[in-house]
Amino acid sequence: MPKIEEVNRLIEVLEVIGVSVRWLNQDDVEIRVPTKFKLENLMHESAKKIRSGLMMIGPLIHHEKSFKMAHAGGCKMGQRTIAAHQYGLEELGVNITVDADNYNISHKELTGAEIVMYEMSDTATINILLAAALIPYETKISFASANYQVQDVCFFLERLGVKIDGIGTTNLTVHGVAKINTFIEHYVSEDPTEAMMFLSAAIITKSKLDIKRVPIDFLALEILKLEKMGLKYKKSKVYFAKNSKTKLVDLTVMPSDLVSLADKIHAQPYPGINTDNLPFFVPIATQAEGQTLIHDWMWENRAIYFTEINRLGAKIDLADPHRVFVTGKTPLKGTQIVCPPALRPAMIILIAMLGAEGTSMLRNVYSIRRGYEEIADRLNSIGADIKVVKGI
């Protein structure tokens, strides 16, 4: 388990509703559920800071007929709807109303259903999976996300005795069970966005870097795009993660001279470019000869944050709230920047600073800590020079 701030906030929410969460060592967490939850505490401040709390609705409907939950937080990237969660859960018999401060969740009888997802959302698909797992009927989910997060939850539910057909596809069938009460051990799969971060760090600093345990199925297109831009790399044979499901490789990235692609780079549902990986192409494109169009169609206003790298000397032109033109190759120079309130845009600024001449200062780095564990120490271990100063 990663020791990141998003996990810390979620653990705080779990603890105030009565769940026992204990770190056994640096990486492992033991979770024990209570006989009775204290769902009145779902209004806790930590619940307001994270979006992942939404995925608690699916499991908790099996413990209370009605409860309230604080509005989801997370990255500030324009309007973020919960419609996919709401409409999918409604098909199972859950009623969700939204007021100024809360989500009001209630239900009478829960039943299996044939659900068409309102959008191919990772978290909404997971919410439906978690809800359907404890409904002792068959639930079919169409237009489901097949992304790595969803597959990981499917592997977890299978360990709990829930049969799921179609894992890795956009059509899932959940064979729900009446009760789950067993101790299991589950290994969380490797994170492709973490691997993409190290890839971009190596590229922008023109470094040779070995990156171990890369979940290749979820980075295949990203690597192909980089290869066509001129990236030189070596790839090991495929082996399996500790969950015995996720395919891994080791990558060795070599210093490379890159050129821009004639086609736009844009995110797509799996197996396309992951939306969390797309921002890393921005600092990479600043060091590629030519002009690159990066189209971030999925998120409102996230592309606006990409232009913060201009403060380092990049040439990034904002075409509209979703598209930027990045002109390279441009030398980058150190400066001071305040992190935007969004995880990936904040991280790509740090990556760009690694490739900038001189000293840079990045302020208000909580956004980065939400998704990256001890990132300064880990980058320093491979040659970066980052000093963490409290209070900035």
C-alpha cells in the first residue's frame, strides 16, 4: 500500500466510522471492520478532501438503509459530476439525492440489474462492483471501465469469493454473494502513472534509468508514442506481479533526441493513453523538436494548468480549455512556481524543474503528496537534488 496523503485521508475516514486500520510495516495494512459502523461520522473533514470516498457508498449500503456523506473533494479541474455513480447505483435500488453539503443515500430492497454506465468512469465502475458484490443476484455492467484500478478491485473481490466475468473488458458480470466474512491477503498492483512519472523524469533530464516492475499493459500505447518520437529503450521479458495477474516488465530508458508527432496526443479509455499519464507528455514535448498538440478532452480546465511550465521558459500555447500546443525544443530555466490544486499538473511542473537549468522552488506541494510517496527522497536516490523545506 502506498503511504500517500490520499490514502492517509481515506484511513482517517475509515477510522472515524469504526474501522480498525493498522500499518504492519512500511508497505502493509491490516483492515478489520466493526460489527456496527458509525456512519454519522462520514461528514468528517477528511471526507471532504478526497474523491475516493465516493467508492465507500457501494459497500456501506449493505450496512445501513440510509446515511449522509460529505461532498467529494480531490483535484480542482472544473465541474466533476457524480452522475455515473448515481445512475448506476439507482439501477441496484439505491436512491441518491444531492443538497448543498451532502450526498443523501438511502435504499429499501437491493437487486441485481443490467447497467449501462453513464460514462466510462473508473471510480463509478468500482462503486457499482463493490455494491453488486454483496447483492446475491447477477449484475451486468456495460460500458464499464477496464482500467488498472478496476481490474485490481475485481482481483480483490475474486479473493473474497465473488465471481466476475469479463475482467479487462468493458462488459462485466458480477455474481453477487449474500455474505462476505473471510480473512484474505491481497497485493495491490503496480501503478502505471508512477512508472510514467519516472519515464518522463528520465526523458527530460536525458538520463539512463532502469525502471522496474512496470505494468506494461497499461503503458503500451504511451511507450509506443514515445518510441515514435525517438525514445530509445530496452524492455525485459514479461513476468507477473505478486497478485499473479498483472503483467510486468523492466524498462531501461536511454538518453534520446525526440521529435514531435504529426498527430495529436490524447487520452482514451483503456487500452488507450491513460488520462493520468497524458499530462506527462507536456514536459516531454517541451524537449521534442517541433510542435505537439496535446488534447485533454476528458477534464474541464486541466489543460490550463499545463501552461504553468511556461514560467520555466517553455512555449506552451493554450488553444482552449482542453488543448495546448507545445513547441520544442526549448531550454528550461529555474524559477518559483506555486503548485496548482491538481495532482498530475503539479507533478509535471516538478518533472519540468528537474530538466531546468539552475535552482527552482515549488511551493504548496500537498497536491503532489496526495499521489506520490516520499517523492523527493526517491528522486534524490537516482540523482536529483531536491530539498524539502517546511512552511513553503
